[in-house]
Amino acid sequence: MKTAVRFLDTSLILLCLISPELFSQVTTEDYQRADSVIKLNDLVFHGFIKPEWVDSSHWFWYKVKTRKGEEYFLVDAERQKKSEAFNQEKLCSRINDQTGRTFKPYSLPVSNISFMNQMKELKFELDSFTWKCNLGNYKLERCSKIEKEKTDRYWGESVDELGNPPVVSPDSQFLAFIKNFNVHLKIKKTGEEYQLSHDGAEGDFYSSFFEWSPDSRFIAVNKIRDNKKQYVCFVESSPESQLQPKLHKIEYLKPGDALPVKRPSLFSAAEKKQITVNTNDFEYQYDIYNIKWWKDSRGFTFEFNQRGHQAYQVVEIDTATGAVKIIIDEKSSTFIDYSSKRYRSDVNDGEEIIWASERDGWNHLYLFDGRTGRLKNQITQGEWVVRGVERVFEKERQIIFRASGRNAGEDPYFIHYYRINFDGTGLIDLTPGPFNHNAVFSADHQYFVDCYSAADQPPVTVLCSASDGRELMQLEYADISDLLAAGWRPPEIFHTTGRDGKTQIWGNIYRPLNYDTAGSYPVIEYIYAGPHGAFVLKSFRPVPWFTCLAELGFIVVQIDGMGTSNRSKAFHDVCWKNLKDAGFPDRIIWIKAFADKHPYVDTTRVGIFGGSAGGQNALAALLFHPDFYKVSVSSCGCHDNRMDKIWWNEQFMGYPVGPHYEECSNVVNAGKLRGRLLLIVGEIDDNVDPASTMQVVNALIDTGKEFELVVLPGENHTSGGKYGERKRRDFFVKYLLETEPPDWNRQETENEL
């Protein structure tokens, strides 16, 4: 496999240089230069692509940025032949003729492209219409106008369990529907109606989301004991549509709030009766998911997620008797990561079940007997992590999956793709190169396109065989010559031992283009320590947005400390009922070790910033680790986990809500503030209640602390936008570089003159 270029530490031609000693005079031009480096991302050609396989064929097309512009290519995987997808000059000419516009052939604003009729016809969207082009004669036809789906449903809004229309049985003979909160059945042919349940009532009703058995003889449905809805209210001070403020009210559950209780129920349509099912053991629930019938209608399963997320079960209900049986019983003394690591695949109508679990300390796949619940064997094992399943081949009894951490000597977060047998034998690494891989498979999984890179290595894209990973054809090899000529330097990938003295902590280091090893640079950490993932960039991105700040004279770092995901269960469990930890002991060790290696790094001047969970982390740095972190900019933070969305916070902080919530609260601990703090919040944030930030403000005022606050009218969940970014830079310039930022009011006056 051809690999990407490894960089040497050589001198480069630098873009827009500024001497480090001039940092005492930070100007608007310096800010403009910091803004401009993001454009370096445009100096990569033949980089990342998004292959689109054509239906179930072995053809795919892709678009890639070249020195011409955007070019489209079509590839025949079987013959390993690549050609232009269509004549872009001809298509552009036809489009211009019919629209009266003057588009250019290598910047066509077309979208949702698809090939039809054995690649002889092209379909695409342009100017809110669907178009078809005959690729033989380039005859172009404008078709239907695109009607965009309107959705104004808020993400936190509960489902209307009673609002479904009648649901027809698979054999079209019956209709199931809700009437007066009870289940009713109608025979379509005769119009006869039967009431199947009699205990439904307002507040304790049957859902209208029916699941018919495949043979049309049975109905599964939840009976729901409803909860009291909870809401977040906030005022939009400056709406565009009117002078007066608007009051917003959104449905929003927080930790500790009552939840609806779902009780799976069973009805016989053939016998017009309810079958008794005892689900009392499953009422202490966070939720009941995924009612799913076996194909032979012998029963159905549901998944039970216990409140507090320490038990998760796959449960079967037998249609003949209504008997309840637990097939898979997952338990944890901390938490089950159901939101990120849950995986289930039923094999041969549930004779076997492939299941993901961290029961041995690492996320792996297991094979269960689906009839008895007996564990047959562990499929994957070792000190590495399954990250997801691509495809299960029942007949071949094989699995293609994603994983990281298996290959010794490389970044443990790099994703690879593997093939393995159900019994755990025959493991093959389909993507062996030491990079972060992103594979897109053909519909039958005979071929895949692999685009691989690293944070410091440009992407290479190849076509491979999915049976053994053999490279069949190189498609693209990134050209970064212009990027190098402009003075770009790759980030340094750094790792060192964390708090436990053995686990490696990984992160990236971003320097100014013109950094001088004889100088002295403050460190700014961009933090997001949400336990639902890992966040340090692993694929190539020359200038991530958060690194532009470095150009003002900082070293910017990004680190994944303990408590984040995609490593061992023990690594992850650090966050359990302890979100204030945020991996800080590991982060501090990491930054100090990096500074020991590079004497130009000044660890007496360390700043930190982040948004959302990162906003909580950024403030927590000053509250719990003020001897190390000196300056913080915290945006839209969930500062008290009792004030934020229920699913995320109960997932990692647990239930019931106990004293540990207060111990982790930035509000409760606000009086510990040392250092310099800037808070940023959007006034209409519907993700994290903006009152969370204002409660911090209230606590800081009560304890006599100094801080700065920026409230952004009309802004939702945001790190600050353009204005907030400027304020963040100003804050770090003033308190880490210890100089005054530009006088923006005077600057605007001078511009007006």
C-alpha cells in the first residue's frame, strides 16, 4: 500500500511573517492574519473524497478538488478503470443555455447526483429543481420542483403516543387503532370493531405505535403511564420579526425528572383478546426500545434500559403464553454506554444474536444463543476497542467491523477495518497502514474505497478488495505542495504517560506558522471532555478552526484525557459521577511533559476554552485546578449537570440525583474561582439551558468574584460566532500575552473616517 509522505523538520517558506517580539503590539492586522490562515485549507488538491456507490453495482463516482476546480470521476471497481464521470464542459454549456446563467464547468453548483440507466443518464438538483441529462447526447431536461420537507419539531419534544392513524395488518385484513385510550381492532372486510383492552385511561393509555406480527395474528404495543412535561423558557430580546421580545417555551427533561413508563403489551387479533404479560420487573426504566417481532411470529423482543444505565437487557415475550424471558442481561457497576456502544444483530431470525459489550473491560462483540440466552463465544477480544459494525454475513458467518487500538506502536484512536468469523477465528486487518482509515463499501461488500490519513499526513485514497484488504487501485494522492510553500507546518502528535503511570495520553500540538524556538509562548488548550466520544483530530486537516488563535502568539493543544471514550472501560469510568474531573490530571501531566521537551513553552501562562460540555470543562479548570490554568473562556456551558438534558447527564452522572451532582457543579463551586474568566452564552440556547450560565453568574456575584460576561442576542447553542471569537482572542491577548488588544471602537471610527 502506498503511504503518505512523512515530514522532516525542515525550514519552510513562511506566510505573512511577524516577529514574536512584536506580540506586545497586537494589531487588527494580526487578527486578520489569524483569520486568513484558515484559507490554507484551500491549498490541498486531490484530498478527501466521498465515494458514492451506484445502487447495488460495482461502480462508484466521486468529486474531488483539483487545480482545475471540482472534477467528477466514475470508477468501475471490477475492471479498476477510472474515467471522467461526464463531460463537465458540455453539461455546463447545456445548463447555461437553459438557465441563462454563466456557471463555470469546474464549479458546477449541482447536488444530489445519481447515475441511472446503466450510467447513461445523470440526475441532479439545481436551483430547487430536479434535472436529467442524457450522457449520450447531453440533452438536458428540467423536471420537478423540489419540495423541501418542513420540520419544526424540536429535538427534545416528546412523541405524541396517541397521534398515529390506524395501523393495518401485514395481510391487510385488520386495522389496529386507539379509541378512548384503549386498543381497538377493526375487520376491514366487514367493518366490525372489537375493543381489545379495557384498562386504558388518560395518563395511563395504550400507544398508537402498533407493531403487528408478520403473520397478522398478534399485536405488540406499549401501555404508557405518562409523565408531567417539563419546559425551559427564555426570552429572545431582539427578534427580527418584531420590536417586542419573544418568549420561547420548549419541552426539556433534566436529570431527576419523571419519565414515562412503558409496559409492553400483547394482543391476539385472531382471538380478539389481550394476552397477560407481566412486565413489572421493567418499570424502573429509562426507556423501553425497539419492539421487534421474530419473523416466524413466535414472539417479540424489546430492549430495557434501566434508569441509571447500570442494566440493559434484551427481553423476549412469547406469543403463545405471554411468558417473559431475559435473553441478554448486561450489567455494570458504573454505567453502560448504551448511547455510543450499543450493537445488536439477530442472526437467522434470532437463533443467534451478535451483541456488543464492555464486560471484559474493552468494547467487544459476543455471540449469544438467541433462544436460550447462553453465551456461545466471544468473537473479538484483546486490549483494543470495537468502534462499530459494517456488515454481518449470516451465510458466511463473518463480520466486517471497525476498531481501534489493536495495532501496537500506533495511535490507539486510529480506526481500522477488520473481517472476522463468528467463532473469533480468521481475523484480517483490511486496512493495515498506520493511519486513520475511512472506508466506504459497495452494497455487497466485495469492494471498498479507503481514504486514509493522519493529523500530520495528507490523505491517500485507494480501491481495495473487501475479502483480504488487497489494494487494487490508487484513486487519489493528496497534493500539498502549495500548502508547504505557504509555510504550513504539520501539528506535532504527542503522547505521554497519564496519571496512572502506564496509560498513554494522546494529543495534538499546533504552533504559529512563524514560531521561534528562542521565544516564549503561552499554552491554550481547546477542551471538550464529553464522555460520549474522543475529540482530538486524527485525520488530516491543515488548519482546524480553533488553531487560528495560535497565530497571535500561542501554542494551541488538544488532548483526550481519561474519562473520554474509545479506550478501555477503566479509562472511560473515570467520568462516572465525576464529570468535574474532565481528565485534568492527565491533561496537566501531558502539557508539562510537552513543555519539558520544548523550552519555548511557558506553563506559567496556560489558558483554556471550550463550548457546551467543553464550556463546563473550561470553567472547571479555574475552579478545581487554578494553580495550573490561569485564563478561561467558557461558552454555552452545562455548568450544573442538574440543569442540562437528561439523557446525557444521567448517562454519566447516574440516577438518582445525589450529592455528587453538587460536587461537580460549577455553580456550587463558583466561589473557588481564581484566575481570569470570560463567559459567553446565546440567549436562546435550546441545547443547554442558558439559565445554566446565568446561575454561574449569580453565584459569582454572590461570592464577590470578578469575571466578564457576553450574552449574544438571538444566538442559539454557540461558541460565540464572529463576535465571540474576537472577544475570546482579546481575552487571551490581554491576560496571557499581557498586552492590550486592538481598540475596536476606535478602529471602527477610523474606518468610518
